[in-house]
Amino acid sequence: MTARVVRGELRERGVTALTVLAFLLATLHLTLRLDREMVDVWDESIYATSALEMFESRVWAITTFQGAVDYFNSKPPLNVWLIVGAFDVFGVGLVPLRLPAALAAWLTILVVFRWTRQVSGPAAAALAALVLATTYPFLYVHAGRTANTDAPLALVVTLVFVTVWRARHDARAAVWLGPLAAAALLLKGPGALGFVVPMLAADVAARRRSGSFDRVW
């Protein structure tokens, strides 16, 4: 066995270990003590109240606060629907309250890992996953460990980016941009366009410059 083969095997084992470490840390950081941290007296408490009232009333079209239509939190109800779904499956509690956001954050790490692996190889993918799995604002601040819209929106926006990239090679992938844009709007309202539209505009401009903007699109 040559030294090059040995180095290749050691490098492959190292990348595998780094990948396992990244997703282990992601799982721990997004689940550990999720049932022991108080509900943040900020947006999380609003979503918790709206989800609990929707869970009890089964009125799906609007969100309420103390029984009245909630005009303060004017965002569409997709995040509340996700939390109510978790309540239906697991019961009312802190973990089901935060489960949609935590799962969305974990899936975002997985999407980034798979895309980076396809583009830049397994080593870069493992490093990218490790960065997200240990980034405090991505995990804590209004994000993966809280029942807010930010983590689901991050997942949707990441999927939009990956879909735009895939559509450059397979135009059929562009079909998914419609449902993804709808999900972004249902999470954040018109504010989601500030994330989605620039990516689409940049892609269209790049296609026009490269001469690949064809009738398939």
C-alpha cells in the first residue's frame, strides 16, 4: 500500500469523523434542554399563545390573542400551523412548541451539507455543516431553538438558493420555486420577497449575461 493511498484513506476517515461530529453537535445544540428554557417574552411567546389558542379552537384561517384576532402579529399562519401540528402529535409542551424550528434548522444544515458536497466535495461540506452547527445566532438568537419563523424561513430560502442553482442544469427543478416562494410568503408575509426576489433577479441577470437564458425558462 503506497503512502498516497494511506494518506487518502486517513483523509477520508477524517472527513467522515468531521461530518459525524458536525451532525452530532447540530443534534445536541438543537435538542439539549429544549424543554427547560423559558418561553422568550418576545415573538416566541406570541407564537406560543396563537398556537395554543388555534389548537383549542381549531380555527385555522386566522391567529388570535386572548380570543381576539391578532392584528399585532400580522404574519401569515404557516409557523402557527406547524406548531399546532406538533401539538397534535406530541401534545402541548415546550419541546413540541420548538420542534418545527429545531427541525428546520437541522434540515438547513443537511441541505447546506449536501449542496456543498456536490459543488465542492465532502471536506468542504463537512466544514460547512460544522460552521452552521456551532454558530450561536443560527441556533439561539430568535432562531433554531425558539418557536419563531426565522429557522423555517432560513430553510426555505436555502432551498430556493439550491433550487435556482439546480435549475441552471435542469430547468425542471424551477417548478419547485413556486411552492417554495409560497411557503416563504406564508411564513414571513411580503417581507419574504426581500430574500427570494434578489436571488431570482441575480440568476436571471447571470443567465442573460451568459447567453443561456432560453425558452425553457
